[in-house]
Amino acid sequence: MICLLPIGEIQEDAIAIAGETLREVFGVPVRELRPEPLPSEAFDPERNQYHSTSILLKIKRPSQCERLLGIVDVDLYVPGLNFVFGEASPTKGVAIVSLTRLRQEFYGLPPNRGLFLERLKKEAVHEIGHTFGLGHCNNPGCVMSFSNSLIDTDRKSHRLCQRCRRLLSETGGV
Ligand SMILES: [Zn+2]
Ligand SMILES: [Zn+2]
């Protein structure tokens, strides 16, 4: 089972849509957990961002959740990068995604809800894919291809390519 954990304030339907997509792509049940507050110690006031790794490390994965995806609506960073869309810890079976930079409004553009939800699906599947041991894929249409920017994210699909699907079944992920 994949569990979804809202961390801080999250739009409800964003979580449901991420859950439906994860169920469809990985073929496992998905459950939404009770929301938890954002850990205040992960906030960097100078950067006005949250340190992604320290949120990841704080998440406790219940034993019934083989994989857990935390969803936040704050801007995330890791040292050395200006921002990250998300981060995964394959050893913990835990990943995190941020909604903040998936919205057109963040870039001063008119809102586009459909585009926002497509981006969310891709980021959610990508990070959970990492927790199943999948690395980055050279196929630019595959959800496991690396996104350096939203141009890359918008180009790929939310699905695994044939090669990644095979890898997933070989590692016994699903
Ligand atoms: Zn990645
Ligand atoms: Zn692939």
C-alpha cells in the first residue's frame, strides 16, 4: 500500500488526484493519512524555503504503508540547489513533493488547473518510482526522466516507459 501524507495545508482534491494516479501506475492500494503539521525546524527564514531532507527525515512511515508520499505546499530546497520539486529516500521508502512550483501563478502566469494537476501526477509518480528503486530514465517521455525545469516536466507523461515497467516488476516492486 502507498500512503499519502498531507503535511501542512493542502488542497484536498490535489491529494485525491495524486492518489488515483499512483494507484493506476503502480497497481497498489492507496490510502490518505491524517495531515501533520510542517516541522518548523525545517524552515530556513533566510531562504524563505523548507529544507526538503529534514522534512523527509521527520516523516515516520507506518508499517502498513510500504511506501509513503508526503505532500507539502511550501517551497522546498536542498543545500546546493535553488529549489527542488521533490525528493525521495529509497532506503526509508519515503518521498515528498511540493505543489508550490507546479502552479503557473508562481511564475506570474494565469492559473491553469489542468496543467497543475498533470504536473502533480508526474512529480508524485516520479518520486514514488525512486522509492521503488527506479533511477532516472533516458526516455524523455518516461515519467522517470529527470526534470530540471517545468519544460522537462511538461514534456514527459505521467507513465513509466516499458523499460522502467520491466525494471519495476524485476525488482519485485509491484
Ligand atoms: Zn528523480
Ligand atoms: Zn523509463
